[in-house]
Amino acid sequence: MSEIRFGDLNPAAYFVTLVVMRPMKRHLLVLFTAVTLTLCFRAPRSWAGKRPAPAAQPQSDGTGIQRPLYYNRLIASDDLKYRSLRELTLMRNTIFARAGNPFRKKWLADYFGAQPWYHPLAATDQTKLTPLDKQNAEIIAKYDLALTREQLQSMLKEVMSSVRADGPTPEDKIELRLLSARLGKWVGSSDTPEDERSPLEDPAVLDKQLTLEQLKDLSRRDLRLLRNIIYARRGRQFHSGLLRAYFEATDWYKADPAYTDARLTDVDIRNIKLIRSIEDQLGGPLTDFEHNREDGWILIS
């Protein structure tokens, strides 16, 4: 017997059938039809659950062209142009994720945790990092660090234009956090509670006593920067070229030759001690050399 589809039923014939049928059979037919229609048009139960985490995808350069996050050849400058801070961070960290690097930053841990090829270890397996990997990580890091304040402001303008037009995507929110950290001021949503902002993203958070919860995602590199932000906000000059470059990209840093530690408040001192205690737990504060390595091609942020 051939299958009867609902699209094949004649509504008029169906109505006449209901009229001439006996009441009991009529009720049964109506009930059968209602149940069948419900089952046909109800969304499958499996669709109602939580969507699976997205797998790793190539990133667009803004022109619709998809570009990979990992290269088996030497990276060229054109591979990095038009990349967001999020993409540059993912490119550099993909190299180390392939070697099992564990990540303290939640968004990185979440991203790579969704990749079927990622298997975190207690520490990066250095034997899996090829000379090409290290060279590419250095190229990405140097490109990222060389972005000027004007370039960062241009990137911010582009993101905000997209947010105003279509609303913020999860990627936009991460990008705004990264831009906040680089520009030294909060540029994300004003609705974001202060206790959900990293002190790296919003230095105003440092006006209050920090908590361990606020520092749990920060790497040794981040902790070094954060500890020195406290001094920088009071006008301290820095001999470190890395720290000078970082603070000069902000619009609030004013080096003062007359600076002394007497300018530090009680809250400043307590926050410095807390940050330093976590640095010690992770192996001690970074030197400039170690900071440079962690920014680039041997370790990871």
C-alpha cells in the first residue's frame, strides 16, 4: 500500500468524511489526526539541547577569504594583515596547543578544549615544537607587539561598528577585552560589572583590593604587567623596554622623574604583595628575557 502524506489529503473530502461518520469514529479520527500532526511538526528532542562547542575553523581576513590559524611554512606578513588581536592570539597559541600546552586564560582553554586534536599536558612538550614553529611564533608575537596605538584604535573602531550594526558576538566580546588590555582602559560594554573585568582590562579595578578570583586566569607575563601597572599609575619610570612599550601604548601613562614609592597607597601595596605571591607560586616574576620568550617563541601567555 502506498504511503499517504498530509499534503495529499483533500480538505473538503476530509470535512465530508467527518460529517457522515458516526460520532465515536469521528472523535477517533480527529484525535488520530491531531496526534499525528503534533508528531510531524514538533522539533526533535535532540535539537533542544545545548549546541556542541564549535570546532576549530579558519579565520576570515575581513574580505570573506578564510585563512588558517596554523601554517606548515614560514609565515609571511600577508598572513597576518587584517587579523584581529583574537586571531593573532589564537595563531600563536595554536602552535603551543599542538604541543599540549595548558592554558590559564579561560577563553583560550575553552577554545582549544573544543578542538578534537587538543590534548593538554601538565606542561608544554618542547620536543613537539619544531624550529619552524618557534620561528612562526616569534613572527606572530613581534607583529602583534608592534601594533601602534593608532592601529589599535582603528581595530577598536571596526569592532564597535560591527557591534552597533549587529550586536556583539562572543568573538567581539573577547576582542574588546584584548583591546582593553592593550589600550589600558575598558572599551567593552558599560553594562559589564566591574568585578567581571580583569584589572589588566580596566586599571580602575586596582583602586580596590584585588581577589584571588580576579587573578586566576593571568599568566606570569600578565601578572608582571599588572604588578607594574600599579607603579605606572603613580608615574614610575621603567628601564625595561618591554614595559615602556606596553605603557606608552596607553593614553594615561605619564612618566615622572620625581616618582618615589611613597606615592603608593595602602591598597597599592596590598595588591602588589598579592600579585607577587601568585608569581612566586608560578615560578617567580619574569625577567625581561623570560618575558620576551613568553611573549614570543619559547613559552606562552
